[in-house]
Amino acid sequence: MTGPSLSPVTPGSPTPPGVTVVTTGADGGPPVVNVSVWAPEATSVEFCIFRRDTIDGEPGVDTEVRIPLPFRDGGFRHARITGPGPGTRYGLRVDGEWGPVGGRYTNPAKLLIDPYARVIESHLRWHPLMSGFTDSGAADHRDSAPVMPKCIITGPDGDCGNGGDGGDGVPDPASNRPHYDADDLIIYEAHVKGISAAHPEVPENLRGTYAGMAHPAVIRHLTDLGVTAVELLPLQTFIDDRFLVNRGLTNYWGYQPVNWFATEPRYATDGTGPTADRELRTLVHTLHEAGIEVIVDVVYNHTGEGDELGPSLSLRGLDNNGYYRMYGAGYINDTGTGNTLAVDRPQTLQLVTESLRHWVTHFGVDGFRFDLGAVLGRVRTTPEAPFTASAAFFQAVTQDPVLSTVRLIAEPWDLGNDGYQLGAFPWPWAEWNDRFRDGIRRLWRGETPGGTNFGSLLLGSADLFSGTVPGSGAATGSARAATTSVNFLSAHDGFTLADVVSYTERHNEANGEHGADGHGHNYSDNFGVEGPTDDPEILDARARRIRGMLATLLLAQGTPMLLAGDELGNSQGGNNNAYVQDNPVGWVSWEHADTHLAAFTRRLIALRRRLPALRQASFRHGQLRADGLPDVSWFRSDGEPTTHADWHDPENRAIGVVLRGAAGCLLGEAVDGAVAVVVNPGGDTEMTLPSPGPHGTWHLELDSGRPEIGPDSGTGSDDIPGDIADGGSYPVTAQSVVVFSCG
């Protein structure tokens, strides 16, 4: 329905883009907003206000008032409008050329979400009215407004017209950041719903919400565990896409974004955008108060509008050729989802960086993990567009006074040409190191240390991140710290750690794709029985390997990342692609938590925190320190230095390493003492320890094969010595990791 404008419009300003409140009306006068929309090829743009009348106390139907934006400056349409203010519900309509062959999809029948909207009223779910096409390929002229969530104008302080103060009294989540050094970071990847959805101590009405994760029971688990950062799966507004809705499923993980400023409403206690905004800010502040940083997984490589047959929700109807990478009449698909964002173009780059700044300043987050991050380094509109570390996005972030201060983590690959870019991102980016995941899984499954590149993986993957020319030591100009390597054994995408030792094959039938989705190569091992078993020997072997793998992760140089629930023995029943499993399969199971494994994980994290030799930011290459001792040295079972043959011996796979502070590094040289780590993926072995040097005695810190013993549990017996003098040995059990310290 078209109605008169609220008042005559006047020229506005093309900047800033979006809807900006000029006057709230709090002084008694009418509110005034500036509206600016980037739509360079449009013939007209309308700002559409929606009013919902109340009938007998119940909300009625929406009345729409369309206000043209008649003023143009460059590619912006803009106007200053008197009447709408904080709390006003709105959308956009754009008219222009309909020419799919030329990549033009303007369709005024489709209500569009403002890409700069700070709040979206409710979550998006595919509906046929959202389609821009009819079955014949012509423009679909059915109005999508009845099924489109509306944007909500927010005031200068973030309120939505309900008298709030930017969060109804919520403390500023940017005011109490923990600010950890990179070498103190221990990341815990979690889903904001999945972590509390089945938690028995969280009240039922809060489970699966932002408030549920902020509950003391969840916070207490995180602080007791010792993690210093949570990495949350996508929280920016996303859509349940047609592919899933038609199968009766939902988008659980959230990797189909539609707006990058507004937080996802479905995790609010009442399912609304204003509440989601307040409750997420409260969650971040609560985590900060507990000493935990917040990293958010963000998706700037594509949107939920998909390919040519996808819905018209926002960017497609505003400037399809500008926001997306096109080749001829089709979308370049470097993401596998139908479209690829053109991040190198000025208006797209502005949209991305401004939204990132909003999450840092308004929501208080401490960093971002970028999904399919290689897309951010592609610069040309051809399917062969190369990745470059000097792309506009990387330069913009590096010089940005806000974004350059937060954590930047890349998933360093995409599906495009030469898409695997592990190690190629510029300083100061960190990267998910899937070579660590695969190499350590292969090691514990039976391959040799040399065959899995175990030495490099344990020491932070210097071959990928040190920025030196192999064999010469010459700098390449891209030197980064060892903390650049984000080491993980499992993540949301793939098997949980419990499933790595319980399943040889994926079991994804419930996803509705005939079990063909998800990784086909998991480097997993079921110990002879696929899935659950009552066999005590198999259960013991699985538990032993899990502890050994967790120890390897948390003792390795780099930044460790745990998947939520791995410390509890959480299983997904062999599903290694639970992106649609918004149910107990995808949620963390607290009822069947392995409390012994959780306690062991706490010990590992505490040990890493207590012994600085385990978390050096500088790479170690076996160089001599000022005290004349090497910063790293490897040894075999007789205590002698390893040879090439030892690294590749399939019969004796136990290997040891002595770690000291990094040579040539001021902080590393100040580290006194040493740590000896024995990693034994093979059978029982008697390990002779090398000389502890001037400190005289090795002290047992942890034995994953005997988790009940340690410094705080009366270590020491005739068979299992707690202290080992120069030349002494220790009986290392099969599939275990043992840690000693001296000094």
C-alpha cells in the first residue's frame, strides 16, 4: 500500500550510508532522520515505513508508507525525512532495469533489508514471496513485504525507541576487555545456542539464548576450564535458506548472512532484534568480567542471496553488479554457495569495514575469525582471480585505527582458483592450521612422526609462518609469531574429538543429502567397532588416545583451539557436518559429560599457563641460548639425539623433546628451566631422559596414560618415579604423553 510521505523531504547527505537519526524528538519536536542508500543503477529508491495498528489489544496488519529518496550524489540516493525516529520499522524498495543477462535484478516488488541496519526485528526464513523470479525467469511481481522482517531505526546511543540507553542499562561491553597477550590465548569454539541448549543448570526459558550462555553455570565451566577466549559461530543476521526449508531443516551454524550489523534475533529470549542486541552486549560484558575474550566467526565471502535463482533480500536488489563478483551473466562462485562478495570494491569494502567496527565498538568483541578468508584477497572479476596478501581489504584493516587493534584469524582457503592459502596471509593475521589437525590425527592413528611432519607441527609450523626462506634463514618480509598458527584437532566442521576415535566413516544421513556431504577424509579410527560399544578394552583405548591427542594440542607451540564439548567427550553420532542439526546432535551434551576428561583438560591448560616454555611466541630452531643450551632438542628412547631414521621408524614411534625459552628472544632468554615432553603414539616404551642440565632433576608433571598421578596427587613409587635424576628413565605407556619439568 502506498501512502503520502510523513512530511516533505529535504536534501540529505550521502554520508554516512544507512539511516542516521539527526533529531530523536526528545526535545519536543519531531524526530528527523537522514537516509542514504547506495544504488548507482537505480531509477528510483523508496524508504518504506511500516506501521502496525493495534485492534482490540492485538497487533493488526502493517500499513506501508513509501517515501521517495529524490536526491542523488554519485551512486547514493538520499534525503532528510521528518517523522520517523528510533523504533520505526522500515525497508527499502528499488526500481530500475530488470536484465539478468547483464546482472541487473532491481525489482520494486521486493522489500529489501538496509545493509546498514543495526537491528532486524525477527529472524529470516525462506518464503516463496522472497524470490525475485517466476518459474519462467521473468521478474516476480508479488510483494515480499508480508514475509520480510523489517529493519528498526536505532538512535545515536543504540536505543530502539523504547526509552533505552543503548542497551537498557547494559554496561559497555567494550569497557572491560581482558587484553591477553597472544601467547596466553586458549580459544574455545562454541555455538551460542548449542552450549546451553541442553544444560540442566540453565533455566529452561534461557537455554539456547545469549542469556543462556551468560548464565553462571556456563561461565563457571569456562573459567574453571581455563580458556581465555571463546570463538562464537556466526551471530550476524542470517537466513534459513530455501535448500534447507524445503527439507524441513534449519540453518544451525549460520553461514548464510543477510546483514552484517544486526545480531541474529533467534538467540534472543523473546526472538526479537532489540532484545538480541541487548542480550548479546550483556553476554560479551559478562564474558569479559570473567576474563574471557570474545571472537566472532564472520562471513564476508558471500551472502544468503545465493545464485541467480536465490531470493532478493538486500544487496542483489540494490547493486548486484557492484556488491558481487560477476563473470558475464553469472556469479563467480569461489565459495560454493552461489555467489562471492566483491570485497575489493569501495562501497563493499566500506560496508564490510564499518560493520566490523560496529561489532568492536558496540558489541565489544575482541576479534574475528573470517570464514573462507581467501576470498578477501581476490581482486579481479574473473574466475581465475588470484589471491594476494596486498589486497585492498588487508590494507584497509591494517591501517584502520579500530580494526588493527583486534584479533584477526583467517580460515585460509576458499573454493576458487588456487584457493588453499595456508601461510600466505599478511601480518598480523593468524590462521586456522588444518595441517596440524590432519597431521596430529595421522600421527595418533599410526603414521610415523617424520611422515606427519610432527616436529614442525609441535613447534608452531615455522615452515608456514616464520617468514624465512627454508634452508637460508633469510627473511621474506612476512615474518609472524608462532602464535599465528591456530592449532586444532576438531572444529564445528568435522568430527568431534570423541567421534575421531569412534567412527571410521561419516554418518550424515540425517542431513538429507544421502550421507554424501561433509569431509570424506577424516583420519579417524574406530578401534574395531563403528560407534558406541560396551567393550572395556576399546573404551579404554579410545579414552587413552583422546587424552594423548588433547595433550599434544595443548603442549604444542602456537594458539590452541578446543571445540566446545570435546573436554566432555561430546559425540555427534558420527555426523561430521552438523550444520542443520539444531537438536541434541549439534548441541553440547552435559548430561553424559565425562568429568574425568574435563578434569584432565583443566590440568593441561593449567600446566600450559604455569610453564612459559610451553607457550613461546618466538619460533625455536635449536639455536643456542645465552646460557649455552639449545632452545629445543629432540631425543629417542635411549636418551640420545634423534636421527632421520628415528623419525621414520614404524616400530618405535615414541619421540621426546626438551623445550627451553627461545634463543635470541629477550622474553625467551629470560625463561629459566626446561620442559621435557614425550609423545608416544606407539606401544609401551622405557624412555631415558636427557640430562636436565644445571637444574639436576626432572619432575613429573603429567602422564596422560596415568591421569590420576601428578605433582598434586602424591606422585612417586618404585615403578613410577616422580623425580628422575640425570640418566634416569621412565616407563611410558602406549598411546600416551608424559611431561616433565626442571628448574
